[in-house]
Amino acid sequence: MSRKILLEVKNLKQYFPLRRKSVVKAVDDVSFHIYEGETFGLVGESGSGKSTTGRTIIRLYDPTGGEVIFDDKVISDKKLPKDDKIYVNKHMQMIFQDPMACLNPRMTVMDIIAEGLDIHGLCKSKEERTQRVYELLRTVGLNEQHANRYPHEFSGGQRQRIGIARALAVEPKFIIADEPISALDVSIQAQVVNLLRKLQKENGLTYLFIAHDLSMVKYISDRIGVMHKGKLVELASSDDLYENPLHPYTKSLLSAIPLPDPDYEKTRERIKYDPSIHDYSTESPEWVEIRPGHFIYGSKSELANYEKELSAKESNA
Ligand SMILES: Nc1ncnc2c1ncn2[C@@H]1O[C@H](COP(=O)(O)OP(=O)(O)OP(=O)(O)O)[C@@H](O)[C@H]1O
Ligand SMILES: [Mg+2]
């Protein structure tokens, strides 16, 4: 059975001009797709271009180059027809690391959550609107009493739930979660992740889940893309990436995950990534599917080494 691709990102580039004619290549020729109903994790260190990728997908920026195709519509076009714009605004939602920054402090939770309902005219009466907000509050583990309060009256975890309820209100297909748990206490992180998983199952949602490190992403994603300095350097299913990491940057990210196993922890060594090991002065790197579904960025000679590494593992298996 072939799976439906909900989002396709093709050779996406997002360059920001700096002073003196230089540019930051925040996203530089990035290609990947996301299947309907899956969670696609995007990981990489600070400044690698994860948020810019998300923001460009959701049309906060016009891309410098490349295309974004959502539900078979090319949505990256500057002159996107109005109907398609409305479609994207409804079906793509974003949740953020710091919900406080995106929840209007002067609006009640009721009005915050209902904003999308109002914009898209989804409720016929005030009563229907109220009931829908109550229902959304319950869905995210809050209750009716919370509707008339203001964002500052909530804890970080509760605010993230409000942000999730707001995103869910318009019944989107696709949610970009930009580090939605990084600012939360560790004890709260799992709760919010479990809520996102529950909502995904119930509503058939598709997620782009952005994070710094692999610890939580490995656990919630079906497939993962690893970003470094504006480039995707590796992409594979979570299991494959975990078992057969090829790119030294992926290996370094994996070595940073602590495990609840004291014996392992004693021997765990952090692998440091040194980008200067890549010599791309004579051989330019390519983005290649080295095994079905496993993509890697490298020069001809690097790819030959990755191939050797994989073959050796496979013959030992
Ligand atoms: N609006 C902008 N104007 C100019 N430069 C920008 C802009 N947004 C991002 N950048 C630059 O683009 C690069 C990628 O930034 P981005 O925020 O996408 O990284 P990130 O991977 O999300 O990092 P973090 O993990 O810190 O959130 C950085 O060098 C950043 O300074
Ligand atoms: Mg970011």
C-alpha cells in the first residue's frame, strides 16, 4: 500500500540578507516529504535552520528558492490563490516552544482558543462557540472553569495545552510543533508528548516535530531528519537512524542521549562532531538515498565509506 504524501518540501532555500551583501543560508536546498498521519522529527543544534524550515513551510516567509507542496497544492507560490491561502491557514497550524509569547495576555482563554473558529466562521452561534471551546479544553486535559482566565494564570504545561487547543480548534490536518516541550519541566514534557500522541491517533493528525536533540524525538517520530547549518545531512526511519547512523553529526547527536542503564552510562562516550572532516573542495556533496528510505549527504568518497559501513553491518547481521 502506498502512503499518501501530505507535505513535500523540494529544494527549499531560505536566505536572509545580512549587511555588506552577505547572506545567512538558514535553509539551503532541503528536500523531504511527510506522509499523512506520521510524525516527522526535525533535529539539529541551535541555528541549524529548523524553525526557519517550519516558518517557511507555513508561509511566514517567501522562500528564496524551492517549493512546498501541501495536499497536492503548491503553496509556496507568492501568488497563491485566496482559496488555497484560506485552506493552508486552516489546515496548517503551529505550536511553539514558549506559548506565553504567542498567547495574547489580554485575551481570555475562551477568546484565544476561539480565534480560529471566528476567523474561519466555524460556529453558527455564541452557544456553539462556547461549547466547542469547553470541548477543546477537555480534550487537552483542562476544564470549563479555565475558559475565563488569562494566560498568566497558568503553568507552563497548562499554557502549552492552551496553545494545543487553539491549534486544534480549526481541525487542521498538519501541525508544526516547534520545540513544544523544550521550555517545560522534564516531568511535564512526557505529559505534553503523550497528549500530542493521543490527539494524533484520535484525529489522524500529521506532525512536524522540531527539537534540539534526539532523546524525545527518537521516541515519538516515525522518521527523522537531521539538520546541520541549513542542510539536511541524514534522514531515515527512527529505528534505522538509531541502529545505522552514518553521518558523523547524527552519531554525535545519538551519543548525547543518556540511557537509564548505569552500565551503559559508565561506558557512554560523547562523540564530538568536527565539520572540518568533510573536504568538499574537490568533490561536491550530494543528497543520496543509500538504502530505501535512508538518505545521506556526502561526497562520492564519503558515500563509498558509508556504503562499506552499512554492508559490513548487514553481513554481520
Ligand atoms: N528573520 C531572520 N533574519 C535573519 N536571520 C535569521 C532570521 N531567522 C533566522 N535567522 C538565522 O538563520 C539561522 C537559522 O535560524 P533558525 O532559527 O531557523 O535555527 P533553529 O535551528 O531553529 O535554532 P534554535 O534551535 O536555536 O531554535 C540562524 O543563523 C539565524 O540567526
Ligand atoms: Mg528554532
